[in-house]
Amino acid sequence: MSKFKDMSELMNVVPTMKPEEWIPEGLKMLDLDSTHKACHSQSEIDFIRAACQMGTSACIQWRKAIKNRFETKAVESRSVLQDQRNRELKEVLDNLNQLKAEAGHMMSNASNQQVLLNAVSAERDGLRAELTASKRENYQLNKQLSDASVDLQLVEAKLEKQVVEHEVLVEYLKKRLLEALEAKVFAKTRPTMQDLTKRAHQTAVSKGWWDGVDDADAIVPEKLCLIHSEVSEALESYRNGEDMLWITDTGKPEGLLAELADVVIRCADLSEALGLDLGSAMSTKMDYNDTRPHRHGNKKC
């Protein structure tokens, strides 16, 4: 930096200084101006005028100093410019090399992508072929399944029919078996009318209802009245709205059905005491009733 503030201050002291003193200062002041326009600046003109006033020798020294300065600046500028150009060229070359590398990488990627695309296309074609075969096989399976479903429905209908027929047959056999068992059991256990009449008379005798009776014919009217009393009790039970058959707390059967049973029991007791076959008489009378006309000749009741 110059020790003077500006060019005016330097020009004021130039006449009192030696050229080797003020010329460097002047160059320093010129460096403050534009490098490319300093030779045409007003400061240079002022310094030339000052150098002319100092004499030819000072002017020549100043011009040489100016020339050396600009030659040095030009060399420096060219060097800087060359360095800048070299750097820019290197940067361009580096960018170009990078672009080439990227282009090569992209071409390599493109080649790999093409290979991959070819592989994908081949796999896609294979999958399409498999899908076509699978669809064909699926169609055949569906057709077979449909046929099997129809066959299954026919078999199910046939089996259902056979099951129904089997159930009907089983029910029929059960019924026949039960009837056979009942017939067999009843043939062994069901008492005949003769058995019932004997039992009714034996029970009456054992309970003392025939004590002191030597001639059964003598008490026939009494026994008929008792039979009539059982019929009356049956009528009263029916009129009272009792159940057809019910059991008292003591275990005695009551009701219309129980009274009718008493009527039959007393009839059986009397017929057995008289030595009569009530069952045979009932069968004979029923056979005759089958031959009688409607309401036995239109009787009222």
C-alpha cells in the first residue's frame, strides 16, 4: 500500500522527491485503478506531466516503470488466464470422462436391463403357457366334477329311496314282530272268559260272600239286585262327571269303567256259581246279534 492517501497528495510532493522515490509510490497508486485501463487513466497522464516537468530522464524512467509494470501484469494475467483455462479444460475433461463413465454404466445397465427384460419375457411366456394348460386342466376337472355331482345326486336319490323303503320295511317288520310277540305273550298270559269267571267266583267265595249258601238258585234274585246296583253306581259316576277310571288313596279303582268291571265280575260270579258257561253264552248271543235288523226292529232304545 502507498503511504499517500491519494494521487493529489503524491503529486504535491513529487517535485521534492527523487524519481526512485516517487515512481514506486506512483506505481502503487496506479495499482488502485483498473489493471487494463491504468495506462489510459488520468493518473498516468498526471504522472507523465509530472515526469516531463522533472526532466527527460525522469520521464523515461517512468515510462519504463509503466512498461515493466504492464508486462508483468500481462504475464501474470496470461498465467492466471492460462491456469484458469487449464482448470476449466481439466474440469470439462473430467466432466466428459464422468459422462463417458456414466454413459458406459448406463449402457451396461441398459444391456443388463435388456437381458433381464428378455428373461422376464421368457418367464412371462412360460407362465402364460402354464396358465393356459392350467385353465384347460381346470375346465376338464370342472366337467368331471359336474358329471360326478350329477352321478352323486342320482346315487343320493337312489340311496334315499332305498333308505325310505328300508325304513318302511323295518317299521313293517317291527309291527309284525310286536304283533307276533303280543299274540304269543297274550296266548300265554291273557285269561279266557272261563278263567275270569272262575277267578271272580273264587274271590267272592274266599271273601265270604257265599258263606252259608247251600243252594245258589235261592239267592239268584239277590245277586241280580247286586248286579243292578253296580249298574246304578256306574250311572251315578257318569252323572257326577268322574273320570272313566281313577284310583283312590287306598288303591281302589273308581269311575265308570271300574263300575262296569264290577257288573261283569258279579255276572261272572253268579254264572260260575250256577255252573253256567258265560263266555260261550256271550259268543252265541253276539253271533245272533250280528243277524238282527237295524235297531232290532226299530226299537226306541
